[in-house]
Amino acid sequence: MMFRYLIYYNIPYTLVATKADKIAKSKCRQEANKRAKELGAPPFAIPFSSETGEGKAELLRRLGQIFRDCMQIEKDSEKE
């Protein structure tokens, strides 16, 4: 339901596949991308595990990029 909302309103999103520690490390990224594709999303998801910390750095980088993008949009809109 939420995914459809994001798509309908063209809201950017990042899929995070939790419980990455439950899947073999060699198959983790493949499984995460497979689940994204099943949702109808582009086949990309960040595998993440709060148990092991796997994916934490990648997720933090992505969140940082989203924040920087938002700040740039706000800065650009102030110029108009």
C-alpha cells in the first residue's frame, strides 16, 4: 500500500531489506534485489542487519545523499 502511494505521488524512495543476517552473505544482495523486483520496484535494495551492522554504512551514505539533495532543493527554491 505504501509503495503504491510513493509511486503514485512520484516520491523518491530507497528500499531496505532487513534481516540480512538470516541469508547467506553470498546471496544477500541478490535476494534483496529479487524482493524489490517482486514489489515492482527497480531491482535494487540495501541489505541491512541490525544484528551484524551489515549495510549500515551503505544506508547511512544513502540517507546522507537524500539529506543533501533535499537541502539543495530547498536552497534552489529560495533563489526563485
